[in-house]
Amino acid sequence: MFNHYTLTVGVHNTHKFSSAWGPTKTLGYSTANATVDYLGPTLVTQKNHPINVRVINNLPAAGTPVFPFDQPNNNNTITTHRHGGLQSAASDGVPAPNGVEVPPLGSQTQHYPNNQAAAPLWYHDHADAADSYHVYEGLAGLAPNTDKLEPSFGLPRGKFAKSYVLQDKSFNADYSLCYTHADPEFFGDRPVINGTIAPKQNVEPRRYTFTLVNGSDSRFYHLSLQQVTGSPSAAPAMTVVGNDDGYLLHPAPVSDLLIAPGERYKVVVDFTGHNSQNWVLANDAPGPYPGPNVAPAIPQLMRFDVGTSVTCPDHSRVPKTILETNNATPLALKLAQARLRTVQAGEITAGNPQLGDKNQLLNYFDPPTETPQLGSTEVWAMRNHSPDAHPIHEHLLEQQLIGRWHVGAWDANGRPVPSTIGPFQPANAYESGPKDTFESPPDYITAWVGKYTIPGTSVWHCHILSHEDGAFSNGAIEMMRPLVVGLKPQFQLPLVLTQGHLDQLVRQP
Ligand SMILES: [Cu+2]
């Protein structure tokens, strides 16, 4: 285990997205020992073992276009965010102007204390108005944090635990990347898993732990396993055991799974008894989600070819309960301490989604309005009166989904018409663990809760990368807002107290 990593961001002309193809120009995070031409090395950390990660920017000088995309600027600055990591604001990779970005030939050292539970974290570029381009070009990687409890859970481990970064891309005839912000979202026509188009994976007839990371720009995936060959059978059992920031207290069996950009799910898939069958990870989500669809279909992401024997007996299991340091506090206890902050997602002009506080939609450069007190707990109720679902991500803390309320009608100011608010819908079992990114459907109020333990200025934003960067108006409107955790009490926010009281508060305009 290293205490220090050095990563160098550079341009490469060697990555092949398919073995039958020529190389494609990409970006990658190289290590001191290895050139990495797409994505970055997996940074495995251990709880309570801090690390420093120095990131060197080896992109060409400012003003030099690297890709022929419609990027609003070619500053070529970068800043690295470890998504889900409980690191200080100074090491959080906050986009300019609230954070310091690294110019070409500069470097930045991020300090990660890792005093958090085992979690499928990931890292990616977060430069203002450019990170959607940079992530598409390759600047993302896995950063799982591990702890001493994890091995005791009995889940499939070692070579029977795999991680998959799910992306969609388009390519020109010469294999070069194709990307545009001409629409408010980007949808590619090819599935790219860990940098390979529609890969095949040989698996044994046994249990596996799959960590799924949605590293796509805009595409939600509604995943299931579909059989392609072999004697017909029921699908391998899938059990969600973890969310963005750690393990579920109660693993949740699923037959299908929705994963939005920025979200992570840890799933145990049981191929036992499926000898000699072939299965695909299938997707039928429209893009934008939940529709109407304008995106090219990506019905199959990757294939699993199940062998006929296991190399060793499978002694793994899926426990009924997984007790971690961050998943056992009862929701009622969190609500008892919380104040309610209302936020919104909407559109002033069609196709230009924005975020805001209870009263108005705002830009990233407007003064901060989300200013939680350090040490306090807040419920955020997100009123989404825009036409699309948005995965809303807050930096600096772990949270938990409470649930959602359908809204039949909004008034002209984006407030729900009280008589049209439906009954409370609790979080699905599979999305009820430690999280930091919350699927907020259109015409719903979505509520989550978390405690602010890290001071400073960072951001909250939509994790549709084109939205976060402002695909619209040439980046003038960004679906991102400052998050300022400070010392000022937030007495203006009502106390939540109980689930029943939260339900009453949410129904007030
Ligand atoms: Cu969005």
C-alpha cells in the first residue's frame, strides 16, 4: 500500500476501444510506473490510512485545442475530485472559481484521510465547464476504500469481485471520438465498459460481486440480465449489497436496477447452476430518462459466458444483514436532528435545466444559497419541475435517501400545488444505503438526509455531466451551485423532527 501516488494527466494516441480497431486519441491518468492511456489506475485505499495523490497536468498549453469538440474554452485546466470521498474542501477538486484548478504543467496534491467506511468511490476530473469533455476523453478511475470489516461479510472477493465503469460513446470512421454538446445531453451509440466496446467476460458458475459505476455523460441504464444462449433458465439472482458510499444494512434482491450518471451499485450476481449459458447485461432505459427517448438504443452492454466448473468451491454468501460503521443509524434518529432545506431543478427557458433554492433558479456564479452549519443534519427536498430526471450530487458528505412524493402540478414559480402532492413513497430497498447521488425524477419531490462534518466551500450539482457543465448557452448556465458548510446556524429552516412532520412540511408551498 502506497502513501503517495503521482498521477499524470496526458494525451495518448494508443488506446483501442476494440481489438479490431486502430487507436483513438484519449486522455488518461498515468502512474509513475505505467502509461495509462484511458481512464486511470484503480486507487485502492484502506480506512484510516491516509494517502496523498499528486496530479500533474501534462495537457498542452492553454489555448491549444486537444480534441475537435465544441468545448467552450481550451484552458486545459484540470482538477481531480474523488467522488464520495470525505476529504477537505481544499482536496475536493472544486471547480473554479470556488476552487483552484491546475493549469498545464502545474500540479495539485489532494490529501485523502480515508476515515470512512468501505465504499466504491471513484475519481474524475471536475474542471469548470470542461469536465464533461475530460471525463468523456478518459479522465475517470476507480478508488475503492476498504476496511477491516469488509472481509467478514462473506461476499465474493478477490478475483470474484469485478468493477465495471459503464459509458456510452460515439466514434468517427477513423476511430476518433465523437462528442457534442449541441443537445442538452449527449448519448453515444456504443457501450464502453472499462474502455472496451461491449466486452465479453468469462465467469465461473458461482457468485460474483460486481461494482457498477455509471461514468456516462447523460445516460441512465435500466439493467437486467438477459439470456442469449444455453438451455433457457431463470436469470441469475442479483442482490444489491452496496450503494455509492457503502454497504446496505439489508442487502436487497433485485431483478433489474436503475443506475444514473455518478451512481455506484455493488451487486452480487449468482451464476451458480448456469453452466454453459451466455447472459448479457441488458439496458432498456430511454435517454434522456425517463423519456421520451431521443437516444440511440444500447440494448446490451456486455456479455457473461458462464463456464462449466469452479476453480474452488464457492464459500461466499450474501448475508441478511451487513453491519457497517455508516449504515446502522436509524432514519428516524437522523430526521429527529434535521432541518429541512428545499431546493429545486427547473427550466426558465426550455431545454436549459438549472438548480436553485426554494425561491429561484440560479447559476453557479450566483452567491451561495446552500450554506449548512458544520455539524448539523439537513434533509434536502428536491423539487424537480423540469422534464428530465437529474442525479443530484452533494460533495463533502454521506447521505441517505428518504423517499419521494409525486407532484401532479407546479405553479408558475416552480412550487408544488399542495392538493396534487401524492402519498410518500419510501426509498426502494436497493437505494436505501449510504449514498451521495440521488435520482430525482421529474414531477417528484425527492428527499435525502445527511450530516455536514467537513467545513468549507465545495459544490452540489446534477451529475449529468453535460448539465453540470452547462451544455446550453455555451456554458453560461451550469446545473451546479456552491455548497458552503460554515458556522452560521440555519434557524430559517424548519425542524424536521419526524417522518410525519416531514410529510406535512413537504406539502407546504
Ligand atoms: Cu441534470
